[in-house]
Amino acid sequence: MDSPARRQTAERVWTVAIVGGGPAGLMAAEVLLARGLRVELYDAMPSVGRKFLLAGVGGMNITHSEPFAPFVARYGARRDQVEPWLAAFDGQALRDWVHGLGIDTFVGSSGRVFPTQMKAAPLLRAWLARLREAGLAIHVRHRWLGWSTDGALRFATPEGEKTVSADAVLLALGGGSWAKLGSDGTWVATLAESGVAVAPLVPANCGFEADWSAHFKDKFAGAPLKAVVASVMLPDGSMLSRRGEFVVSEYGVEGSLVYALSAPLRDAIAAHGEVTLILDLSPDKSAERVAAEVAHPRGSRSLSSHLQSKVGIHGVKAGLLRECLTKEQFADPARLAAAIKALPVRLMAPRPLDEAISSAGGVRFDAVDTRLMLTALPGVFCAGEMLDWEAPTGGYLLTACFASGRIAAEGIAAWLVESAAAS
């Protein structure tokens, strides 16, 4: 396709088309409007920010208060690529930005940061009002179809196909999860056809399937396992461990602790067909203490009562032990104690992409420059979840989406100046 760059004249202001009205696209729009550019934003849905709103239904976790070093470590294999974004716009900068919208924030007991109202809607309303006042034009029900032969953007609209020309383009189309909210990943084929390297979209922050018995599912589906440590072996042989809680589902496991380990769990399944999740069901007691208490004479008490009184194992934790151990193993005090501290749970597959909170994969970083411009398509930039990175829940996803939008916007502004000078 032809480059969308055009020379700015004294009579005309550069126009930037942003495709996608999520956090990355809206943040980019704010930066570009502040630079005096004309910004036209297009979204396939009837309104913008739909996934952002739904993510805030249970409490809008906007970012995390963690210090910078552990914060950037949350981005795993993409830390080196994401760190420059966060160096320019970190969690505290995001909090300050939220405060600038007239919305206070607080830090929860887990270190997560929330608006005081706990909802996304007031924040989005205030933000959109400010953006519209700054001159942002929003076009909804515009589904991007790619480019025409002359380099114009093609959109499907209720009135039929429409083409739009711009001096630069930002694609902020999201990943492949939650298709009903607009992040359907249909852009992958379009960019691949244009010579852009794209890694396949896969589920992130997702649940996993386990082969539960009918009895276990009937009795414990929906039950939370609290105060446990979950571990998974990494390719280098080390163990990655996280403490928290998760939920037994009818199909397997889900919840924050599972999501925190979803990347290595998913990758191990892709490599080996299954993965073993190791659970410490009594993390506040040493293996020696658990072994001694399990082996303590129980008299006339049942084993279930004994485990509850001595080790605090009951309910779904006791059910999980019975599910994963044979009768002989459960009846052997030494093997039972070892399982309480390191219970192997076999997981067979991640849940489908459309059920995931987010996705991994997307536009590869070797397909963009440091400004997030596609090297195959000069003048076209990418931001947000459609790039090939992932992060756990806890505010890390949103922070990097906002930050990438700012990086792309600064890149667009610089590229337009450079293109005008060169021509």
C-alpha cells in the first residue's frame, strides 16, 4: 500500500486516524490532540471502551502500586520491549492522570490501585468529555476492513463501505479475546496479507481444563481454594510460584492465581500436551510440621476430622486431595502429608481464546520500530493488546496499554514532522 504520509501545509493540519476506541487508542488520541493534530477515531462497536467498561464491573483495577523493578518483571519474556513504555508512563503517572480527570484512587490491601468509586464508567465518561472538548471526532459502527488500492482505510458502516484517508494511522484493535466487545482478532489476516509478521493469538489470563470426576465436579464446582501456593516448572527447570486463591470450575481451574501462571502453563501444554500444577495446600506450615500432624494419633476421630483439626484441611482442599490421590496414597500418612505440601494437578488444555481475559501473540516486535510503527507499512502504528506481549491481571495489562498508546502517539507526531522535512 502507499504510505499515508502527506506534506503538511500552512493551510492544513495533519489528520491521524485511530482505529480502536480502547485505552490505547483513546490515550493516543489525547496525546495527539494536545500536539494540535486533528484526530478521527473509528470503532466497530456502537460505543467506545466496551471491554474497558466490562473489565471494571467487579472493581476497576487501574494499575498496581508495586515498585518499578518488580512491576516490569510481570511482563516476562517481553519485559525489554515493554519497559521503555513504562519508564515514560508508569503506574504512578497513570494514577496522576486519573486524578487529573477529577477521580481519586486508593491502594487496596493487595497493592492494586482502584478509583474510589470502584467503577470504570465515571472515569470513561469524564475522559470522553475531555477528549470531545479537545476536538476528538468519534465514529462508531465502523468496522475496519483493511486498505484500498490507493492506501485509504476501508470501513464497513451501516450505510455501506466507506474509505478514509489520513496522514498517519494508529491501529489499536485489541487482541482476540471477548469478541462480543470488539476484540475479535480479525485484523490478524489483514496485516499478514500486508506483509506484517504476526504471532498467532493465544489465550492469556485464562482458565485450564482438568479431568475431574463427576462426583468432584458435582460437589465442588465453584468452590474457592484460598491461601494456597501454586507452582509450575519453567523450561529451564526452575519453579515459578505464586500465592493466592483460585476457583475449581466444572471444567478445571480458573481465577487470579491460575491467571498469574497462565503463560507458563499454556506454553508447557503447547510443548508437551499437558502440564502439572503443584499446589501447596498448607503454605504457612513446614513440610515437617504437616508430616508430624498428619501422623499424630487420631484415636476415634475420622481422618477428615483429623485433617481439619490438625492441618486445617477441609472442604474443597480435602476433596481435591481425594480427587488427585489413590485410596492407598490418601491412607498413607507420609504420602498424604507430602501431597498436602505438593499436590500434583494435571491440566490438559487452556480454555478457548474467546473466554480469556486477554490474549498473547499479535504483531511481533521485530515488525515495528521503537516508535511502534510497522516497518512494512510506514505511517501505520500499532498499540495496546494487538502487540505481542502479555501480563497478568492486577492492573499490569491496563497500565501497559495506556503507556503504549502514548509511545505510539509520540512516534506518530515525530514521524509526521520527519516526513514533512524529508519531502
